[in-house]
Amino acid sequence: MPLRRSLNKVRAAYGKVMTIACDTYRPELHYMRGPGPKWHARHGIDQERSTFPTRDLWSIATTALTR
């Protein structure tokens, strides 16, 4: 009986080590950049309207580079 108890403890410890060592969760794969098209459709928000002024920044950058 003590041998079985000892083996069970070793097996449990080995299982914990393997669980930690082989953790497959990678948070960068689950990162979301923002609401998608379905969210915009449900909330009645125009998806073409951007909150980030990309065109203005592009024109500023090209103007600065051509000077």
C-alpha cells in the first residue's frame, strides 16, 4: 500500500510538471484589435468611418518627405 501511494504522488507530480511544460495557451493568438463587421452591423455604426485619421497622417508624412 505505501508503494502505491508513493507511485500515485510521483504520477501526480509528473502530471503537474507536464501540464506546466506543455501549456499550449498563447495569448497573442487570441488578441483582438477591435470590433469586427458583425459588431458594427448590429450597432448600426458605419464601418467606413475610421476613428484613426490615416489619410491625414499619410498626407502629412508625404508632404514632410517631399520638402
